[in-house]
Amino acid sequence: MRWKPGLLLCLAALCSPSLAAQEPPPESGGFEDFLDFGEDEGVTMVETPETTQQMIVISREEIEKRNAQDLASLLEETLDMSVTRYGGYGNQTELSMRGFDTERIAILVDGIPANSPRSGEFDVSQVDINNVERIEVIYGGSDTKYNVSGALGGVINIITIKRQRPGYSFGATVSNTGYLPGRYVMRLAGGSLGGPHLEDLADMQTLSFFAGHGAEAFSWKATVFGNRAGNHFLFKDDYGFARRKISNEVLDVGGGASLAWNLSDTTTLLSDTKTYFAHKNYPVTPNSVGSAVSTDFQIQENILFNAPLIFREDLGTEASLSYQFSRTSYGANITSSDHYLTGINRWNWYPAERITVRTGLDWRFLYIDSQSPTETQPVKTGNQGGLYLTGEFTPWTSFMIILSVKGVTDTRQTVPVPKIGFRWDIAPQFTLKNNYFRSFKFPDFDDLYYRSLDSMFVGNPNLRPEDGVGADLIGEFTPLDWFNTTLTVYGQMTEDSIHWVKQTGGRWSPANIGTAWFIGADFRPSLTLRINRWGFDAIKLGFNYQFQLSWLLSGNAAFDNSYRVPYMPTHVVGGSVDFQWKTGSLLVSAHYEGTRYADTMNEMPLDPHVIMHMTFNQGLGRYLTAFASLRNMLNAHYESFAGYYMPGMSLTAGLRAKW
């Protein structure tokens, strides 16, 4: 995980899976299969065909059952994804897949790249989790559907749009999250105690609403959401004193509108517009009473076209053109206005019964205007994109070979990124997958050109891209209808790893400091017991164990030093029990992470932590569902990021309506 300049500037100026509930991805025998425009399926041009990669799909049913606060919480609690947060809701959040952080994970919204080309980050608050249809998580640099540049750790595809069922539909979700108020040591008050704040019982409110209409020729859907979070939770500081978080309030709103035209039986044109605005207070230091104000505004327009049959019966295409504008203001003197124009075109051709050819290109034009008193080059432009060709060969029914290569470029250099994958259905109960791939990523704009207000953090225009190779082996075993398990082992190496380091004179700047190595395993068994006793219909049990070793070989460091990549735990363990009855469910889950280090020399350890959650859902008639979630029910006190303590126990209660 690299130290980002925005985080360092803030510092200076300022769980667990329900594996049994995860749905396997649908089998895809052809372009028609994953472009099927079914009533309960998302717009299929954004779906991923199942081939050779390790892939998990989080269904809409699972999303509603979890009642997660945001995307990061959902991924942590459902998949045991390692998440690093800098506070409560709305604060900077880093995801981790196979040891790689958000900047090295390709995050897509409806199949369109969503990482900021400027920073590589992705604000999880921009996603209204109540209107996500499903999420595809593809592990490793082995994706051959999207072939997105920079996907070192994997791909997360967030699908938000779907075909509307005939007629009108409406839905709404409202909830309140509260923290247990208590006495705490006040800051700047001579150590005196502060009393309980009853408003902490109503610390965060969430509202989400949608309306839609489906017809044969034309469909539409509109959504709106909003969150108000005080983030006034109690925590224990480094000295064991109870403190109350302040100066960290967040207010955000967003919405979207999707319009779909069925031009023919198989051809669809879709317009999708999304907007988001946030007003956030960031503490000057993790526990200070002062704050700096940040505002974010974003609007994005996507035009999508898909035609599973075009010109001829064995040829199909999908295309999208997207424009995104975002404006971020921090404090009184720093603003950034970013314009991104992205074009994507993908084709599938079926020249023979056992051969599929996929090809496509993507291109993104960037225009960034960073206004700061110390900015020497406020306007920056760039181009990034690539062209790929993939062949899927099935020499016999149970065996598939995938050969893929993508040429990526930033106009200054062009690099081939190849991949070869195998899938062998050894028996109806057992599938073996194997991938070998090159991983490659250009530096982000902040790495190249960033300059802080005090010039203490300055980019490095001479950075080299990160380049590496990797491989994985995946076994999927389903010996019984009620039991399945997946075991994955993997290894990956990245050269010229980019990290922000302190240079001579005290200035921070990014550098290609060395090589990072990762090896690990991911074990996910689950079982479903169908019963008709005690009022239950089924009990689902899930377990997940992730093991990973990492080495950061910078300077004179060698494997013998065993320096771990910062914030990467060696052990992650999770488990869940999901009790289901006809009208509701009760899910209890736990998530454990071992020791992590906050620095590259592993001199700042963070203690292991265990967090447990319980969520309850109960249908109230045909259209209404009541839910409640007790998070961190053991009231564990832990640091997600060094110096930033996470909330203790919280209770969320709400209602969800659909009609």
C-alpha cells in the first residue's frame, strides 16, 4: 500500500463472509448468455462471463441481507476483504485484494472504469449500496472480459442498472445508526470529563429512494440517496483514555437516472446519469478539535449500446461513451477540476462451435486543472488506453484454454500485457482453473505531478510504471448439493513498486523503491442445511481463511529481512451463520485480522483485532421489510489506520419498502 500525498497532507495539516450466501457466477456458453436481457438481470453488457478466474458474485439478496453502511463494509463483511479506514462513514477508505490497495484494483461501475486517473483512488461513498443490483469480484490480474489496465490485485464491477419489470415500481430505504453515548475525557479541557451526548443515539441517517417503469420499447429508473453522519463515536486513544470523535461530520447526497430504449429484439441503447455531492469535515489531526472542510461534486453521463447480434448471427458488440466531471475543494486554497472522457468498444465473434474471439479497445482522455498557490503546472492532460485480443478455445467439452494479450499505452510507451488461462472440468463436482499473467500499471497523475500547499509533498515526473507477473491455481469442489468449497493459491511479483518516501531535506516524494512479492492462499468452504424445524427453512454456514506472505525489497532489504508490505495482514479469518425462515433471516458473522505494520520497515505494528456483527431482517407483509444491524457487537477498540481509531458498537435500524 503506497503512502498517498493527500493522506500525508491530512496527517501533516490535520466483516466477514457469508460464503454460503455468495452466488456462483452464471455459466456463459456464448455472447447471447451474458447479454440476455432478463427481467431480474442487470443490463448484461456490464456482466462478466465465467472463464478461468477466481470470481465471486454478491447478489442483490445478499446486499439487502447485510444492510451494510457502504461498499467497503459490504466487501469486508461478505468476502473478508481487508479494508483500511481513516475514521467513520465518508472518510478515506482503502480496499485490498491479494495484497494490492485500491489504486491497484480496477473498480468499475457498470463495466466502466471508475478509479480516479489523478489519484487512483475510489470514493466508496459515491455508491448507493441500496441501489446496487450485484457486485462481481474477480481476483488477480487475470480478467479477460474487461482487460482493464492497472488491475494488479483484481477487478470489482459494481452493477447498478437493470431492466425494469413491466409497469411501475417504487422503493425506499430509511435507517438510523446510533452509538452508545458515555463519559469521556475532553480535549483542551485539562483532562475534565464530558458527559453523554444523547444525539449520539441518532448519529447517522440514511435515505434512499427509487422509482421506475418498464415497457417493451422504453424503460426508465430514477434514484436519489442521502446520508448525514456525525461520526461522534467513543474510542480509546493510545493511553487508554475514552475520547469522543468530533470535527468529522459528513453530509452527502446523490442520484441517478437511467433510460433504456430497445431498438430491436436484441439491441439496446441506454443513457445513465449519476451525480454526487459531499461536504466533509476532516480533523486537522486524528483527535483534534479543529477541522478542514472538503467538498466534492461529481457528475457522470454514460451512453451504452449493446447488440448481441449485429451484421451476422455469430458477431456481437457493446460500446460505451462516458464523460465525467469532478471538482474537489480542500480548505480555502486548494481545488481540482477533473474532466475524463472514456470510450470503450468490445466485440465477440464465434467463428466455430468451440472457439470464441473477443477483442476491444478503450481510451481515456484526461484534463486536470489543479489550483493551488504552489502549483507550478496547474493544467495537465494525458491519454491512456489499449487494445486487446482474446481467444477462448475448447478442444473438448470439459477443457478450455484462454490466450489474451492487451497492448496498453499512455502515448509515451506501449507495453504488451499477456495472459494465458486454463479451465478443466475434471468431474461434475470438481473444476480446476489456472492462470499466468503479466501485471502492469502506469503512475497516477498525483505520483507524477502533485505539489502540496507547503511544497512538502512533491510528485516525481521520472517515475517508471509498476510491472510484474503472477499466477494462480483455483480448485472448486462441490461434492454435494449442500456443500461446496474453493481453494486458491497464488503468487505475484511487482517491480518498481511506487511508494511515497521522505527524501533528503525532509521533503516527501514518490519513488520506485524496489520489488514487492506476494504468495498466499484463500480457502472458502460453505454449506447449506435445508431444514423444516423450529420455524427455519435453512441454515447456511460459511468460513474463510486467507493466508498471505509479502516482502517489500527496497534499498538493501532482502527476503531474509521479511519486511511486509504495510497494512497487509498475514492471517485473515472469517465465519458466518445465517438462519433463514420464510419471511426473514438472522445472520451472525465474525472477522479477524492478524498483526499489520504501518510502515515499510515494520517498526510500527498494529494489534490484531476481531469484530463481530449481527443483522436481522423480517418481512412485514408483501411490501415492507424491517431490519436491524448490531455492528462491532463486542465493542472492540482497534486502529484501522495508524492513529485513526474505529467506532465501537453501533445499532442500525430501518425499513425497506418495495412495490
